[in-house]
Amino acid sequence: MRAALKLHELPRCACKPDDHVLQHDLSQRTSCRGHRRHLSLHRHRERGKEGQVLHRSKRGWVWNQFFVIEEYTGPDPVLVGRLHSDVDSGDGNIKYILSGEGAGTIFVIDDKTGNIHATKTLDREEQAQYTLTAQAVNRETNKPLEPPSEFIVKVQDINDNPPEFLHGPYYGRVAEMSNVGTSVIKVTATDADDPTYGNSARLVYSILQGQPYFSVEPQTGIIRTALPNMDREARQEYDVVIQAKDMGGHMGGLSGTTQVKITLTDVNDNPPKFAQGVYAMAVSEDKVPGEEVGRLKARDPDLAENGLVDYRILEGDGMNLFEITKDSETQEAVIKLKKPVDFETKRSYTLKVEASNPHVDPRFTAWGPYKDTTIVKISVEDADEPPTFIAPGYNFEVEENAAAGTLVGRVHAKDTDIMNNPIRYMILRYTDLEEFFTINTEDGIIKTTRPLDREAQAWHNISVSAAEIGGHHQDAKVRVNIKVKDVNDNAPEFATQNEVLVCENLIETVSATDKDEMAHRQHFHFSLAPEVANNHSFSLKDNRDSTASIFVIRKGFSRMSQDVYHLPIEINDNGVPPMSSTNTLIIRVCSCDSKDTILSCNVEPFILSAGLSTGALIAILACIVILLAIVVLFVALRRQKKEPLIVFEEEDIRENIITYDDEGGGEEDTEAFDIATLQNPDGANGFLPRKDIKPELQYPMRPGLRPIGNSVDVDDFIKTRISDADNDPTAPPYDSIQIYGYEGRGSIAGSLSSLESVTTDSDLDYDYLQSWGPRFKKLADLYGTKDSADDNS
């Protein structure tokens, strides 16, 4: 049989021991529940199958849970328990070993006696249990005498953690006027102690501050209202303090608190109210409709839409003259003028104004009407008003040609104010620039200043101003329309041009017009003038409809002898007084065909020779035009052939640089030009014609042309070459570039060509260029500047 390692304990529970299996020596507390579990395990192993007897093998290790109270602060280490093996005879040959969580640091074992101690204070909230392994070995050989086995050391909880509100402070909202018991907010506290052991984590809530308005449920932490009809307008915010206490709220328990701020939200429980029963306002009579008269406000202590107020006029003698609106920003009632008021007509008005809530909470309708009324008294103030004309406008008539000072009419204005000041009248001159009329400043009588001509201007539209004498310079204006009545003072005349074209037996109708107005059934009367009444060429018939017909009574007209006839016609308008005039009708005789269609009335055909018709003239003119076009085209083509191949529009040829890629043919270049002559003018003994253009005639050299000798006057040389080029008949007609290779003989400067120079720049002196004149000033400045620069360096 194997030896058994026993754990001895102090018996502190009423559990039945199994002496040959397990004995505990505990310094603190023993778990009877662990014994029962262990015993039941062995009983289960003894049952086995039916009819079979099982023998239990004796174990060397029998373990259960050890318990250690947390936060132990005694002076000595806490004895957790004691290990003992059956093979331990007490001679010290047995060595006890402990390993696992906290072994050697938190838990130590006496290797001789097997006593286990806790050397440090344990905190269950940090670690609730520890798993350890125990073993008995030979002290000398370290060979195991017992197989290793595990056991658990549990840290037993004590009430060492107060409740905590992790989400505080809290903010709650509840509507005002809520019923008692209305839920506001729930608060929750936590306790770090073991909720499965004792009452360390059993919490109870209570209210420390906030009575009698609120209460809290002890078990759930729900805060509820405790008073009815809490009014937000009286008090809006409440500070509540809630306590959570463990140990079921009993004495000795730990507690924690939190702040809860509770706000009452608004409901529409207040009607609008005017501060005054009567409001007094005033408005001047010169105010225009739409202007503000005054403001009033009904105050509602509710918020947002619960505090909105609408206004309306219920009754009053000024309902038609005033209107009421609302200022949405200030919630004020704005009374405005709807129609003009007159101090002289009525001096005061009364309005009854109502204020009401548009949004009414049905829960509080029984609390009374959510509206209020007030009286508004409006007094009309007198103002210095401009005069008022009796009529909005005046229409007068005056005959034309009436003498100056003729009465036209009278305008009248009055002062509507109490003072009734006298009125001064005047015509606004920008409406009567030519000053046809004048007005009496005191009585408003309008007269003419000179005779009027209806035909020149039939209507005169003027403006008259009326202002109070001694007033505030306010005036009123009125429109005066003056019609000039017609008088028959204009004789009639032809309505259209006084020239007609006639053929033989052709009838022509003429009409007349009159600048004067034609009366009803009035018409013009036509007749031939007495001096032509008996002519034998034309006759006239009055059609009695303001027209007349002209007849040709003569047969055959000789247009060569006379082609124009003048026929004086007398026209009478039958007016009062009657007016008449004699108008000359010009009759031009035209050539006509057999159907009396006018062919021509001009005199040119008589001058032309017979046989040339109009078609022939047109053909001749067309030929002339074609010939001119041909000549113009020919000239244009000729000019185009003489233009150069390269044309630079709107540019100077001297401003362009033409680059040629041809580098020259060496000796072949001398075939086209006599370069030797250009370089040595002494070799040109005669006229050298251009080889690029073949001249038609050879011209001898002018007597005055001679080679340049030893002269160093380059200016004369250039002028001579220019003269030769201008007088050369074989030269092109446009400017060309003349190339001069000759630089003169006997010059102290030698050659200016860079190709023939064998000396360096430092060996040359160019001071003589300053004396060559303005043509070489640029060259002298360039070389002189370089020399000066060299000298300075």
C-alpha cells in the first residue's frame, strides 16, 4: 500500500471526516463543501458494476481548497495549511516542495514541517485564486516520494471597496407639471467586491439632496418626481445628490455619491398677457400707408413654440385704416397705417387687439383661455400739409389768334390745415418753355401772352404749382391741358405734288388739303382761274367731294414746241370766314402708246438723233463698261509681272535679312560679275554693262564719269556711284544694294576688310575716322570706344 501525504487542519465545520483519507489543519477557515465533494467522489468509485467488489486504492495526496482572507495586515505571516506524508517519520529525511502561482514569493512552505504561509497581503480584486503544486521528495536524493498534485488557494473577500458611479455626473430632463412618480433618469453604481459572498456588493440607493421634489428607488436607482405641478417658470433646474451604500445599506457599509442635475422642460401652461390694459399711440396725418404707427407685446413665459403669440384686431373704428402684423424676431405686434388719415376729418381712433397662442396643449386647456386682449388708442397729429387743388386736373380751351391777355381759365387750391394760409400760384416753366401763358399768383387765373397758332401746336400741357404763403415750402401740382380752338385762317392747297403727266384725252384727278379743321359736311370747291377759264387745252370738273377732274380737250400736242403747261386752279374751303387760294398745276405732256400708256416724259429723246432707241443706248453703255473692265484687268496683269518675286507687305526691304545656304562656287562666281572691276575701279576704262540683264542698247560712258584716282574722299566716291546707278538705263526700277569693294588707294588706314587685314586690332589706329563726317560717326564710335577701353585696362 502506498504512503499517503496528509493535510492536517483545525476542525471548524460540522462535516463528517474520513480519517483514513483526509485531515486538514487550517489556521483560518475550512470548506466543508469541499469535504463532501471529495467523499462523494470516493463513494462513487466504490460502487462499480453489479456483482463486482471494488477495492479502493489509497492515495498519497488528498487536496481541497484553501482560503485566505484578503487584506490581512497582521504582524506574522498567515498560516494557510500543513502538508504531511505517511512516510514522514519525523527524522527530517522528507523534504516538502511547493511550486505554482506565487510559490516562493507570496506562498512559502517549511520543507521540514510542511507548513504553508502567505507572506504578503492579498487583494481579491487583483487576483481571486492561486493554483499551486505540492510534492514530497527525499532530502538527500531529491527523488519523489509522492507524485505531485495541485491544490487551489482562494482569496476570501472582505468589504474593502466602496460603490462607485462610473458615469456620473448625470443630467436628467423631465417636463414641468408632470405627475408624481414620473421617471426622470436611472443612476447605476458598481462595487468591486465579490457579489457572491456576503453583502459586500449588495447596494442600496438613497437621496441625500433634492427632497421633496424627487425620490429614488432603493434597489434600481431610478429617480422619480415626488411633487406635483412643478413649474419651470418658477424654478428650472434642480441639483440632486444620490448615495449608493453596500452591505444592504446597513451600518458599517461603504458608500459612494453622485451629482444629478435635473432640468424641467417647458410645456404650454401659460397664456400670453399684455402688460397694460390700454396703449396710447400717435400718428401724423402726413404718414403714408405702410408706415409703422407703434408696437405692443403680450408676454408669454413659455419657450419656443409654446411661447409664440399671434395678434389680430377684433374691433374698433380704425379697423379700415390700420392693420396689425407680427415681428417674428421680437414677437411684437406692429400696428401700421393702412390708409391715410386726416387730422381735420377725425382726430382719434380706438382698436381692440387680441393676443393668443397658436399651439395649445390639450392637457392644459381646462386651465383657461390662452389669449388676452387690450385697447389701443391712436391719436392723429396735425401736420403742415401742402395745398389741395379742387380738381385733380383742368381742361381749358382758347381760340387761336386770340389777342395777348385772353382769359384761358382759373385753377383753385386751398389749404386744408387749420391755419388756412393764402395760396401762391405759379406755372412750372419747364412745361411752358416759350411762355405762352401767364398766371396770377393770387387767384390762379391763366391768360395768354401772345396769339396762339393751332396749326403750329394744337394742345398746350402745362403744370401749375400751388404753395402756402408762409408755410414750410410744401406745394401741390396739377395738370392743365389747354386746347387751341381752330379758326379758318389757312387757305386750301393741293394735297399732293402739283405736277401731273397726261396723254391725249387723259383724265387726271386732283385733291386739296387744309391746315384748318374741316367742319362736318364741309368740302373744297375747285374752279379754273379767270385768266385761263377760256383756254382750249384743258377743262376742270368739280366732283363735289373735295376732288376735281382735269380733262384734255385739245387733240395733239407738239412736244417739240411745248411739253409743259401751267394751269392755275382756284380752291375755296367754304369755311367761316371762307378762305381760297390759287394753285398752279403743272401738266407735262408725255409720249404715249395706243393704249394711252406713258412711254416717256423726258426731253432727252428729242435731242438724240433719230433711229437710236433706249435699247441701243443701253447696249452702247454696256459695251463701254466692258471695255473699261478689260483695260483695268490688263493694267493689273502688267503691274503684277513687274513686281519682285518676294513681296514684303507693309515692310521695308532694308529691315529684312535674307539668308542663302549657297556658300559660293569659288572661281565660278567670277563668270557672272566682274569682281576685279569692283575691287579696282582704275581698271574700268569704259562702260561696263550688266551681265545679268541683256541691254537693248549700249550707252557710252558719260564724259563726266572717270575712275577714282588717289582721292581719299570716300563721300565723293559714294555720291558718284549713286549717280551712276540712278542714270543707268539697264538698272532695275527699284532700289538695289550697291557693293563697293574699292576702299581707296593711299589711305593711311589701309584696307578695312577683315579678309585682307594681316594685323591685329591692337596695331591699328582709327582716330582718323572722326574726321570723315557724320556718315562714319557710328563706325568711329565703335572703334574709338574699343581703343579707349583697351587704354583704360
